[in-house]
Amino acid sequence: MPKKTANPALAELLRELVTGYHVLDHDGQSSGVAGHLSARLPGAQTFWSHRFGLTFGEIGAGQLLESDFELNVLSGEPPVNPTMHIHTRIYLARPDVNVIVHTHGRNVLALSAIGAELEMCTQPAALFYNDIAYLDEYEGAALGKGEGETIAAALGGKSAVILRNHGQLIVGSSVGEAVFRAVRLESVAGLQLAAMASGKLQRMPEAGTRQVQQFQNSGVTRMQWEALRRDILRRRPAILDGL
């Protein structure tokens, strides 16, 4: 179990990180033991994640670990997930990124399996207008740095990438930003699949899409995360014990 830290910024980061795991678990995005969520303090060359072999719903203070960018565990109980070079390569390429989510949610995975892109056909989808990338290559499990570098290159400066046959990856400056976007992308992918099964998609006008995106990015995304956090702490009040 990581020792309690005297660093207030790190203490808050770890509380948010554990909360994020449980929000994703409640959303059905734990992906068994294959899901990823990591976070770092701004500019740090280490990151925090969870012990490999556990689901998101099992994570508390005792399951967190700190690793360097070579996946050496510096604090907490090993092992780290061996595919975490997906994260290390993005952290190296994007100084603005402090949090990364990678899951295999049912709806995004289904959308990726048919090679479809996210369409601006629902108001919630506008959050990703011109801010989502696509990677059509599939090389199996990302056990080395090469696949992480490929994903980092595909992501570029955007906040989300859909990985063909694989799932989604979301980045953000904070846990709340990244986790809420992961929840939102899974939701809007499901809405799009339902619409595609029912009839022809009716896409929103570009001007209106931009306006909704700006509104959501003006502070509403933060409010959405705070609502998710309040909800999960009502449902699972003990998850921050020890933090």
C-alpha cells in the first residue's frame, strides 16, 4: 500500500484517480482486468495506475502503484500492466496530458469493429467535434513501446482516439476531464449505433455543433464530472478509505 503522502497535490490526485476507477466500473468499462487508467502530476516522469490483475471495481488505496516510463514499479505492490507503454509514449509526446483512459467499452468497441467514425448526430457527441482521431491498424496486444508510439502519433493533439477492433483511448489534463469524456464517448457511441439500426442518421449543422462544444467546454464538463463523483461516492462511500 502506498504511504500517505504529505504532498497535497498528490493526495488529491490519488483520491481522484480511485474515484475515476469506480466511475468507469459503474459505467461498465472495467474491461475485466484489461482496462487502463493512469494519472501523473503535471510534468512528472512517473505515473500512477493500479496493480495488474484487478478490475476497476476492486481499486482502493492499497492497489495503487507508481511506475517510471520504463515500467519499473517505484511504489506500491507490483506488477504493473505490461501494456502501459500505451500511456508512457503519450505522456512523453504530450506534456499537456496528465491522465489517460483506455477501455474496451461495448459500444465504442462495436463502432470500431465496423470501421465507423463518430458522427455529429446527437448533441452530446458535439463534445468530440474535430477532437477525435482514428487508428485503423491493429497489431495485437501492445506489449512494447512501438504500439504505444503508433497510438500516440494517431492521437496527435486531440483528446480521443478510437482504435479499430480495440476500443477507445481518452486523454485529459485532469482525472475528471478524461474520465467524463470516456463515459460520454461510450454513451454517444451507443446512441449512434441505435440510430444507425433504426434509420438514416440526421447530422447536426456545423455551426450548432461548434456552439454546443464550446458550451460544454466552458465549465459544463467539470460540472458533469463533479456529478459523477458525487453519485459514485453515494453508491460506494468507502472507496477513499486510506486516502
